[in-house]
Amino acid sequence: MFYYVYILFYEAFLDKIDAKNREEYLKGGYGRRTINKMLKRYNLF
């Protein structure tokens, strides 16, 4: 059985430090709210 996967959002960083800071933000409280808002926009959550 195959499932289709769609990329809803993609971020790229030139600096490893910037990427790590963004990752920590998204794993925190405000970041989770941001992700949930994005998922609700596409009716996936």
C-alpha cells in the first residue's frame, strides 16, 4: 500500500546556528502553536 506525502512547508538555512535556533523555537510552546496553525490551515490537524 502506498501513501502520498505532500510537503506543506520547507525552510532552508545557510547557517547551522540559525537552523538550530529555529528548531528549538518550533519545539517550544509558541512554535507548536505556529505549526498547529499551519496544519489547521490545510485541514490536516
